[in-house]
Amino acid sequence: MRSHVSQEEVAGYSAVMNSLVERSKDLFTATERDLIRRELGMRFGQLPSPADGLFLRTWRGGPQSGQPKLPLTVQSMLERGCVEVRMDGRWPRACFTKAGLAALRELARDRRQLDPVRYAHVRQELGLETKTEANATGESAATMPMRPPAVPEWPDDDE
């Protein structure tokens, strides 16, 4: 086992890591990454799917009544072709395009950008890991199915 690492190895490792960090930062801005983390995290006890897109609110009155409200972060992703607005159901959604899914996949590869335990469901859907890999890496209690609490056994009164 070597105890000394050469300067060339350190420089090569640093160059690779810096390129990965820069590439993941170029895909989405800091506010977009924050929005993605909030929208793809657990909501009301359920894990949302990236395929379902990001929830958008609608205007309730005025000349834009019924149209989706587009926050600045969603507008910038829309302009770059990462998302498209769909009115499939009752609520509008900003759904990821092919380019957006590719960018999300790159973002999910960086463990510092999307926590692999908290966002294991996203990594599974994007094909970055299987369910058995997620369990082996220590899937959090938030993503585990709920189990009923154990009922203590009480002694019988007859004894």
C-alpha cells in the first residue's frame, strides 16, 4: 500500500472533480437546484416523481385568470428548454423535457447536489440505481414504507 500520492495524481483528481462540479453547476442555477430539491422531496407523505413535473399555481383573478403562474426559476428553465408547461389535469405542471431529464440525471449523479439517500426515488426513476442498491446504501426512514407499530403483549388477568 502506497503512503505517498504524487502531485500529478492529486492534480488529475482535482481536475476531474472540478469539471464535475462545474458541469453540474452549469446545468441548473442555484435557485433552480433549490426548487428541484423542494419539489422532488417528500410532500404530504408521498415521494413525487420527476416524470410528473413540478407543481405550478394558477392565477385566480384578473386578465390571466386560470393561467399558470410561472416563477422566475421556472421561466429560466422554460427559456432554456429544460421544462415545458402542461395542463394535463386540473393543475398545471412544468414537466422536464428530454434535455431537462438529462440535466437532472447529471445533477443527481453529484452526491453533493442531490442527497442519494433522501432522493433515492429520483435516482431510481432516472436509472442511476436500482431499488436494491438504494436499500444497500442505507435508505432513509422517510423513503421506507410505513409499518404499523408493534403492540406490546399484556399479561392475562386470569393468571
